[in-house]
Amino acid sequence: MKELAYLNKYFYKYRWKLIPGVLFVIISNYFGILPAKVIREAFDLVKDNIDLYRLYDGFERQELVYKVFGSSLFLFGAIVLILALLRGVFLFFMRQTIILTSRHIEYDLKNEIYNHYQELDFAFFRKNNTGDMMNRATEDVNQVRNYLGPAIMYAINTVVLSIMIIYAMYAVNPKLATYSLLPIPILSVVILFINKIINKRSEKIQRQLSTLSSFVQETFSGIRVIKTYAREQDKMKSFAEESNLYNKVSLDLVRIQAVFFPLIIFLISFSTIITVYIGGIEVSNGTITAGNIAEFIIYVNQLTFPAMSLAWVTSLFQRAAASQKRINEFLKTQSNIKDGSQASILNGSIKVENISFTYPDTGIKAITNLSFEIAPGKTLAIIGKTGSGKSTLANLLLRMYDVDKGTITYDNTNIKNIKTNSLRSQIGLVPQQVFLFSDTIASNISFGLDTIDYPRVEQAAKDAAVYDNIINFEDGFETSIGERGITLSGGQKQRVSIARALIKDPQILIFDDCLSAVDTKTEEEILRNLSKIMAGKTTVFIAHRISTIKNADHIIVLDEGRIIEQGTHNELMTLKGEYFELHEKQLLEAN
Ligand SMILES: Nc1ncnc2c1ncn2[C@@H]1O[C@H](COP(=O)(O)OP(=O)(O)O)[C@@H](O)[C@H]1O
Ligand SMILES: [Mg+2]
């Protein structure tokens, strides 16, 4: 329940919708119990009129009594009908206010969660898998909405209706009221018990359903592998097994639900029998009328609904609390990266002093005591084996993680004091792992801009040497890629990704091994274009081919997170160390 308190701010926000909603609940319930009183009057009227009718036996007036009796019964019928209509109208208003509000809050909550996700750092996204994050923003919010809407509505309804009915019963005859109400607590206990079983079985179904859908999702993602290894039959068999399990747990639920209603009706009929029996004695004692018995039977039957919804509402509350707990866990997670406050234009000078970094989740020390400096407009190249920490360094330069030791400064400002938004928007990073959105090529290239500027998109594509490929597609820059579009080759994707960084025209460019999937001829073309673009810009060039970087102003050779050699291409060649060896090896491979 403590967890659900988080939602109170939303109740406050929508209070002018919720307060009338509660009033509508009370009014509709009032109209709900009035018919019982009308029916009592009608019953008593029937008895009186029959007596009167007998009295006038043989008189002319008898006919008149009969007529008056008929029209008054008709009137009572009409009143009951009107009351039912009024009740319906207010029920409609009740749903329109409370259920509608729950939808508004659901919308607000989803936005809040989504926006919060966007603010979290890389470490969070590595720790939590996508399915879990999606679930909290969808399925859990859905459970919470059930609390905000139906659960609260029926909870108020149950309380109001029970109080009104019990009050009405005691007002007529306390003794009869006590006896009639006797089976109700037993009924509630039985309902609570069965409801627990129903909940357990529903959860089982949910779990099996999510297993089943994960299975299907993975099958479709990996369909190529499944087909090439001819494992279709095997997958079908596994699917059938999972489906059978789902079928079994579903039937378990249906079975218990099937006994639920008959059992309730059975228990309610006990109340009715008691009412008729005790009521009959009271009538013959003359304390109540026959109409009161009819009235009581209606009350007792009306109490079935609160008794049933009590159990249902309890389970909705419990589920919502569990879901809100999961949502709160994520909402309370704060990014480890504390945003800075300065948002100045970067000149392009970068200074890295003695930095060390260990990945918090794996404990792998990726960078150790690393230092270097780049003057504005210069090119720094980083080369080294896979796993030597090159990509980690690129991420640190964008402050995707904070360093454990040492400092990174841009234009003499510590990276921690710069607004991350400002920093990242002034750096063009081409990541090692290309990711393109399921959108058009033009949208993907202009991702870093607010609008699609076609001349700039085309120029960026030309600079990245992918223009010719794009215009050869039927739809050119409007070609969709991803899920329902075409699939680009690895090299084409890398070049689109380069164009995306270039279009921003940033002062600092970082290329993380982004030419690995292009052939040497294209690589040369890109490098030629880049040398023009890079003039005056600070560039960090991460590569594993020496041919890519030999013109850099300064080259760093990384190994296990440390600098093992550095200098210009010529200096490193004369050193005859790792760099030289790598050069020889790559020369051999090329030939
Ligand atoms: N997100 C991560 N979480 C934990 N360890 C990582 C992560 N990324 C990389 N590493 C580890 O850090 C080391 C350096 O990796 P990386 O910077 O990707 O090297 P490179 O780019 O030079 O191939 C490797 O040992 C790698 O296993
Ligand atoms: Mg890498």
C-alpha cells in the first residue's frame, strides 16, 4: 500500500474529476436500493387489496376496487423502472469520471516512466533487459490502472452500497436483519479463499503466456538460423509443448471459475431461506408486513455484489501494489552521471590525465592510468587489439560513464562541469556498433538535427561515400530501412552512420573503428573526403588497420587499457615495436 502512495499526486491532479465521481457512486447506489422499498409497498398493497376485494364480495363496488388496484400496481411498476433508469444514468456518470481519470493517469504515468528511462545512463540499460523495461512501462502500468479505475470505483461502491443496505435492513427490523446477514461473513470468507486460488492460477497463465511469447519472438528473430540448420520440426515440437502447458493452466482456471458462481448462489439462497423463515414468524407476530420479506430478499441479493467485489478489489489492490513497486524501483533509480552546468562552445582541445576505469557490472578494468592531449584541429589515432579499451575510451570521452580516477578536460573545463547535452551535441561519434532506426535513410542521417535538411543530408552522404548507393535505391533517400524496409550491407550501414555524425558538423569527431566493414578502395575515398572535413576539427580516429591512420598527428598504441607506444607513424616505425610488427603483418595480409 505504501508503494501506491506514489500515485496520490495524480489523484490530487485530477481531484475535480474524482470528487464528482465519488458523488455519482453514492447517488447511483441510493437509486439502487430504493426499488426494494417500492416493491415492499406494492406487496403490502396487494395483500390489503385482496382483503378489501374479499370484503366487497357481492357488492357493486368490488369492480372498482379491482380497477384501482390494477392501476396502482402499474404505477409502482413504472416507479421501479424510472428508478432503474436514474441509477443507470448515474452509473454512466460514475464510469465517465472515474474510469476516464484512470486512463488519464495511465497516460501520465507512461510518459513519466518513458521520460525517466531517457535520463538514465548506459549502466542502467546494461543492467536491465529490454523486456523487463518494456513490461514495467506497459503491463505493470496496466495493473496500476486497474487499481486507479475499477478497484477504487468498486471499493467505494462496495462500502457505500453495504452501508446503505445494512442501514435500511436494521431500520425495518433489527432481529430479521441480523439473521439475514448471518451467512454473509461465511460467504465473504469462501469468496476470498476461492479468489486466492483464481489469482494463483491467473498468474500461472500470465507466466506461461510470457514464456510462450518470448519463445515465439526468439524463433522469428532467429528464423534464418533455424531454417539453415533445418530445425523447424524441433521448434514446432517445443512450441507445441509450451502451448499444451498454456492450455492446461488455462483449463485449471476455467474449472475453478465454473464452481465459483454456483457456490455463491447456493450460499445466498441460505440467506433467502432464513429471511423467509424468520420473516414469516415476525409477520405472524405482527411486527413486520409481508412486503418487508420481499424487501429483505432484494437486499440480501443486492449484498452478493459487494461481497464478490470485495475479494476482487482486494486482489486488484495487491497486484497494483506489486506492479507499482516495480515501477517505483526504476523511477527511483538515478543516473550515476551528475549533470554539469556549463554549456559553452567547445574549441576542440581535449586533455586526458591519468584516467582509470573499471566497468562496475563486470569488474573488468578497461583503462589504466591513461594520459594524452589533443590540440584543437589535430587528429589523434588510437590503435590496438580488440579488448584493449578503445571503445571504452570513446565512451568516456562522451561521458557515458564517469572515470574512476583522473580527469578529462575540454578547453580547460572538467568534463563533469559541462552539461552532458551540450557536450554530446558538439561531438560527432560514429560508434563501432552501428544502429539504424526503422525509418527512412534521410531520417537516419539527420537524426542529430531537428528537421530533415535535404541538401545537408546529400552532402553528408557524399562525404561518407554512400551517396551513389542510396540514389540507386528505388526510393533514394526516402528508402525505409529495418523491419519492413530493405536491409543495407554492413559497409553501407557503417557509411550511413558516418553521414549521421558528419551532418551535425561538430567541432569534435570520434570514429570508433567505423571502416571495418568497408573495402580498402571505399576506405580511401572516405578518408580523402574526411581529410577535407576534418581540417580545423579535432578528430579521434580509432582503427585496427594502420593504413587508415598513418597520417594522424599523433598515434597511441593501446594494450589492456594502457599506452604501450606513441608517436607519429614514422616515429613508431623506427621504434620497431608492436606498431611496426602490426604494420608488417597487415602488409603481408594485403599482399
Ligand atoms: N559494457 C561493458 N561492460 C563490461 N565490460 C565491458 C563493456 N564493454 C567492454 N567491456 C570490457 O572492457 C574491455 C575493453 O573493451 P573495449 O573498450 O570494447 O575494447 P576495444 O574497443 O578496444 O575492442 C574488454 O575486456 C571488454 O570485455
Ligand atoms: Mg571497440
